[in-house]
Amino acid sequence: MNLTLTGDVFYISPYFFSCFVALREKELPFEVKTLALHTREQDKDGYPIRTLTGRIPSLTHDDIVIAESSAIVEYLEEAFPKTKHIFPTVATERARARQIMSWLRSDDTLALRDERSTHTIFYAHTNKPLSDAAKRSVEKLFAMCDRLLGERTDGVFDTWTLVDAELAFMLQRLIANGDPVPANLKAFVDGQWKRKSIQEFVDRKRPEYVAY
């Protein structure tokens, strides 16, 4: 087995995060390579040709290179079925997990993602008020969480899945910057943030941030 995960040098991408956590949870040995997006390293040395889209993160497994986090994590689940599952094993729940993960990447959360960029989690926080568009994104996020979790704080399904990590990361954009978040959702994020695979990503020593 030869697995290499390529991500951003600042370790702030939610998509790099998702793939990193997936690999750790499945207990697969892998190497990490990082690219500096602020110097456009992803455009050099044949990276766009190998990945087709030239985006990060990407996963190299022997002679195949896959980009796009959703494709990577689904590939890991299918290519290594005897390792720990990161998606529900029941088809209906698995579809629901993929629905949520797809929604977190959708236009419904775009304004929130723009105004609470992930560098504000790991570097300088912001106290800039959210725009009306971002507030609507937050309202949609909280409403979805209410329908999905209710008052539960342990996770979306009966056992941990990758959707828990991705949902916690989205909510952490608000928590880290002091935006109001319901208590049950804070408790949910706190529980996820203590998970070993997530802590390894979060506690990574990062270089000085350069905007890109």
C-alpha cells in the first residue's frame, strides 16, 4: 500500500481536514505532502496533469491520483472495506451522510464560508459582523442541525462517521470567532474536537499565514 495525501501548507482547508481525518480513522498508513497555494505550487511540476483538475487535496494510491475530497473519502471507503468504516453501513443512512456532506459544500453555506474563512479558526480570529447573506446561511445551518440532531450532542448517527467531523468543522467557523451558537451544538463540536484524529490535524504546528 502506498498512500500520499497532498494538502495545503497551512493545514486550514476543510477538505484536506476531511481526508486527513478519514485516513486516520481508517488507520491507514499514509504520507503527507503540502503545497503552498499562495505561490501557486499546485500549478507546477505536472500536478494539474496528474490530478486532472489541479486541485487540492489529492490522494495518490500507487499509480492513481484522485482530487476532490468527496471523491477521495468515498474511494477510501470502497478501496479499503475491511478497515473501520467512515460512512454508515446502512444504505439509507449512508445516503443521508453523503447528502449532508454535499450540502456543506453547497451554495447554502457559501456566504458563511466566505465570511468565516478557515484561517480565522487557526490564525487571527475576526469580529466583523456577518452580512445578511451570511446570517441566512447560519440560519439554514442551525435549522438543518436542529432537524438532524435535535438536542443530541453525541453525533448524527449511532456510531461516529465522517459527517460528524465535517459538520463540527463548519460550526467551528462560528464558535472560534465568538458568534452565537446554540449550547447543544457547542457541546457537539467540543466532543468532536477532542477526537484523536481531529486533534492531530488541529494541533499541527503551522507556518506564518499568507493570504491566497
